[in-house]
Amino acid sequence: MSYSVVNKDQDALPLVNLICFFIYFRKSDAQMGGPPVNAKYILVARFEVDGVVEKSDIIGALFGQTEGLLGDELELRELQKIGKVGRIDVEYEIKGGKTVGTIIVPTNLDKPEVALIAAAIETVDKVGPNSSKIEIKEIRDAREEKRARILERAKEILAKWRESKNVESSDLIKALTEAVKVSQIISYGPDKLPAGPDIDDAQEIIIVEGRADVVNLLKHGYRNVIALDGSKIPPTIVNLSKNKKTIAFLDGDRAGDLILKELINVAKIDYIARAPYGKEVEQLSGKEIAAALSDKRPLSEYLTGLKQEQKIPKIQQVSELVKSLVGTMEALILDADYKIIERIPLKDVIDKISQIESFNALMIDGIITQRLIDLCKEKKVSAIYGYKIGNVTNIPQEISIYLFDEQGTIKKYEVNPQ
């Protein structure tokens, strides 16, 4: 596609170039046969079947043998109907009486759902009467592939724009300059990890979870960043950590907790920084990134605080649970991490918790009674949250009572307030 700069009307220049920009990519998408427009992630799996089969046999096995594994919400057939999973493609060849090849599944589900679908696909062990083996080789971020094309085109536009000496839009120049920053991402070390260009020169490095996190930090000027790029800790990270100051900057979710545990067991980590609760590093704004990194804590201090937080649940997490409960006439049974074990109607709470062997906390959109407290004591529950407290005569020291109002504001109940 040819590109020319309009000189007659400088005010119209940014608009004209942006129109050219988007026309170019609409054409290139069609020409390159890229993933569906709504695809976020693309599952790529290798398979081997002990026999000669067709593409339709393999796809049929995927649908048939994953049916019912993950519940109605994650049925492949249903997800395809509602546009959450795209057309499944199979490339194969016959070798020595076996069928081998690749399965490609585009999807716009979120990461945890994609991981579940990937695991379900790997359970398919038959195609017709033939034994088979399927292994997920990679999960590609379809948006990253499109961003890469956008960045290349953005650099071309910026270079020609500069040559014209007629650039007037500072905002657009800034956006394109940021795009050039992001294009500096490299593949580092034997593990080919996504990283910024200053990893070797920097005395301090920032370790993040995935490529999208690297992209976001590069966009905001952090060039000393490198990604784990998987749940396993690569040797490249272990070796780098021996000679540099390290900051582990992880998502504010349960997955981030698990990765951190593994990371500190095998690598030298000096500081810990976390995204706000419920957010991923790739989602953060420049201000949020700066705030999280300035709030980093030495590893020993972080681990000490973590032990204390395990006894006292995160305020924001509890607040969100309470707000989801207000006005529902329901109860939440929670584990030690304040994850929901079960959500039940309030009328069933006594019967239900009588059947459960153990749990950590109970939230009810109703009145806390003595009978409820006594039952929770038997189950070694640490906290009960309720809308009101009834005529209670005995509250064990090991159980904390919290009351909340219609706005979800929480206060600890004191037995003998002064």
C-alpha cells in the first residue's frame, strides 16, 4: 500500500493519516487470514492418533469427549454458538499409519477459562476407535500479534511523517512514540523470554508474569522488565537473579500468589510489588504502575505481612463479598483464602453448615443467632458476618463477629463496648 503526506491542509493531516492507518489494517487482516476479530487467545495443540482419521473425526472427538467435563457454561459446542470460541482448525498428515498434526482453537474467553478449556482438550484420548494423545504446545495472545502489525505500521507512518516536517498533532506523536517504545521488546536468553532492551545493562530488574505485562511496562518507560512467560520458573530468571537486584511485580490475584511462592523458592528475589487486588499488571495505568513499584517491600517484610494477612482477611476482598450479599437473603460459606465454597439460601444455612466438615468464615444476609455461633464453634470457624446480631449470650474468643449495613459498611462487634 502506498502512503503519502497531505500538505495542503495541515489541520486535516492527523485525520487523513489515521484513516489510511485503519484502512491498511482492515485490508491486511483480510489478506493475511488472521484470527477472528474477537479472538483474544489462540490455543495450539499437537496431536497424534494411532490410525488414519479425518479432520471431522478429530473435531467430533473434541466436542464429544469434553462434553459435561466443565459444566454447561464451558461446553465447547455452546461456546462456539455464542461466539466465545471460533472455528476450530485442524492441520494434519498421515505418517506410518498414524495421523499427526495441529489443532488451533481461537477464543475470546478470559485466562482462567482458557486454561480450563486447554486442560479439557488434553483429556481427549480416543478418536473413533483409535487411541490418541493431545498436548497443548502454546497459548498465543491474538491481540499481541495484531499489535505487532500495528506497531510496524505505526513506525512507518511516524518515519514518513517526520520526513514531511509538517507534524502538528503532539498527542498523536506521543502515541506513536509510545508504540515505538513497545516495539523494542526482545526475546532474552536461552528461554527466549519477553523482555525490555535494558535487561543486561540494568542493575535492578522487574520480573513480571507474561508478555502483556512487559508490553504495558515498556509503554510507560520501564525498559528493565522481563517475563516468566509461564507457570514454571525459567532457568534464565534464576541465573539473572543471582547477579541483579530483583523486583517481583505480580498480579493481584490468587494466581499471582501461587507464582510468587514458586518464584521465591528457586530465585533470589529482593523486593515484592503487587498490582491492586483483583487487577493484572497488564491492565494498570502509568500512575498505578508507579504507585505499585514505589510501594514495593523487601521480601522478608512482605512475607511477615503475608502471615499476618492470612489471619486478618483483606479488607477490600471482604467488602466486595459483603456488597455482593446485601439484600439477597443468602449466605456465603468461605475457605481460608475467603474464596466462596458455597452460596446458599439463608433458610438452608443451619442444615448446610451442619453437613460441611470445616470452613473458615460465614457471611449471612440475616441475623446471627446463638445457635449459629455454637454450630460455627464446632466447625472451628474464625469469623461470622451478619446484618444483625440476636439475643446472644456467649461468643467464643476464637470467633470474631462483624456486622454490616445496607451500604456494605463493616464494623467489628464488641461484646462489651465501653
